Amino acid sequence: MEAITAGSGVRGQGSNKNESIANLKSLPLLEITISVPNGEELAKKTLNYRLGIVGGISILGTTGIVKPVSTEAWTATISSSMDVAKAMGHKEIVISAGRSSEKAHMKKYKLPEEVYVLMGDYLEYSLKEAVKHGFKKIHLCAQWAKMVKIAMATPQTHVKFGAIDIKKARDFLHNLSLELGVKGYEFNTAREIFDLINANTQPLTPNPFAAVCNAAKNYAEAIAGRIPVTAYLVSYEGEIIASSE
């Protein structure tokens, strides 16, 4: 078989391009192998394993363009990840708002990697997919701002759809834990509320962090039906500091 090199004009213009295409069509068989040096090692830094892609790194399709944060791409990844976890016989699934909260749960509970699914902002979708896949237990992990949004019954936590109203969040937290005393404060961000609670040296009853986890659990279970949910709050240092358990 005549070799077709990178300089054969396949990506050229005009007649050279047409001639090259004609040459390709005349060949009885054409095999193209794409090889990536250290592909298996590179793949360890991706989500491939959770999607059932093993043996090397995946190659993008015909356009070479992917939109990883588009709704379609993200929700498809959530579904595929759960497909793999289910196919491997797992009964529980861990959905996390981001890598920091996911890593915190991994470090503490050391569950198999394939049960971990990055839900991003797609809380409601992820919970419904977990129900559809028949999992018996859902673990929900997030840092403070996202967990407060979930506790306040926000189905999609992206700022475009679920921007947090700091005044409403302050009032919500005040009602969860009257000892917290945030009512008289003015806050600009959810992080400022977190820092105030975290700086409190006296134990509060109920614990504000645990109260938020319980509220998030209740909302998640309202979506997930009879599937039990445990919510885990992760600090900005990457540690689980409260849960609904």
C-alpha cells in the first residue's frame, strides 16, 4: 500500500486536495492508528476510568472540539459515570459539587473510585439519575456556598440559575440555628457567614453546619424519594467538618 504522509495534500486546497481524496478512495484498505505517548498515564488524570474507558487516553471525535461545561456534555458524563458504577455492582453513589469535596470524601471514606460522580451544578438531575439507576444510598458532598444553596432548595446551583441571595441565606441560617446570631450582621458573601460561624469558639445547639447538612439532606430526599441521602459539608481546607449523619 502506498503510504500517505502528512504532506500528501489531504488538508490542502483546490486540485491537490481533490487528488488526495481520490487517491484515498482508490485504496482497497486504509488503517489509521493514532498513538499518544504515555496515554495510559495521561488518562489517570481524566475521568476516563469512571466512564469505562481503559487502556489509554480517549481521542476527541471528528471536530476535535468539546464543550465540557455544556449542559449536554456534563449531564451525559453524570449518566455515563453512573452506568459504570451500576455495571460494576455498586449499590451506593457519591455525588459531589466539585473535586475538592469529592477528594475530601475519598480521603475519609475510601470508597471505590468509580462510585464518585461529579455533579457540578446539576443537583436535581444527578439525584433523579441515581434513582433511575436504582442505587440504594446517595452521598452528597459540597462546600459551604453550594451546600447552603441545596439546603435552601435550589435544584440547579449554577450562579446563572441559582444565585444565592445573601440576605435570604442569612435569615435562613438564623432560623436553622437561633443561637447563631447572624441576624444583626450584614454580609457580602456566603464565605463571610462561614468564617463567622467557624470563628465561634462556643458550641452552638444545633450546630449550624450540621443543621445546613440536615436541611440539604431533607431537600435531596424529597427529590430522591425513598433513597436515603447523607449530606457532607467540606471546609475550604478540604476536610469534612459536618454531615447529616
